[in-house]
Amino acid sequence: MDLNTLYRTVIMDNYKNPKNKGLKHTDDYHFVHLNNPSCGDEMNVELKIEDGKIVGINQDGHGCSISMSSASVMSDVLTGKTVEEALKIINDFYEMVKGVDDIDEEALGEAIAYMGVRQFPARIKCATLSWKAIEKAIEEVTSNGGEK
Ligand code: ZN
């Protein structure tokens, strides 16, 4: 399967059957909203960290298939990772869509499919929106010292 086929398959699967979709609105989750005005994408994420580990990510929003599917993949790839591992994967994801090849492909898992986005610079903000939202959530939770 070539990368473009993988890209289309991952986007379609995760757009039609999104993982971890729907917010819980409970106190143990930290909420972040971000939008991408260039495309009109709206993204909400919820994050739960316990003992330095991501134990729950919920995502919900509306927008294009790239932003919505990427949120599903992001939630699946980062759940179960330590904060440190997650921040490294998030950074590798940014590098990958910008065109950098020196990344840990194995850790990125299904997110590797978004490598194709580098051919469409206008869509990079769509692909990274949910990743930026969860990065902000991680920063806010860890800087509070509050592992809610
Ligand atoms: Zn978009």
C-alpha cells in the first residue's frame, strides 16, 4: 500500500468511524478549544493525565475530513503514552507534515499516513489542529502541577 492510498484510507476510516469522539464534561478532564480560521475547523479536546501518563483523550468538533480524522488518530496514538512520549510524538508529527524525515515513524503509528499533507501546505493547519489542542492541554495540566 503506498502512502497516498494509506493517507486516503486512514482519513476515510477515521472520518466515518472516529475514535474517542464525544466530550465527557467531567472535572477529571481538562478541556481545550482551538479553531483553524483558514478552513473553518473547530476542535475540542479533553485530556486526563494520571501519574504522568495520558489515560484519556476525548475529541469533538466539526470541520473538514483532514482535521476531524486527524483528531481521531491523535486520540488513539497518544492514549496510554507518558507525557514525555506524547510531546515527542506531537513534535514528530509537526516535523513530518512540514517535510522533515528524521522522525520516529513507529511511535507515530497510524499518524504516519498524514505525511502526505506535506504536499498540500494549505492543509497543514487542518492536520495539526487537534495535535496543537492536545499539546496545549498537556502544557496547561502539567504546568498546574495538577494531574487532574
Ligand atoms: Zn480543515
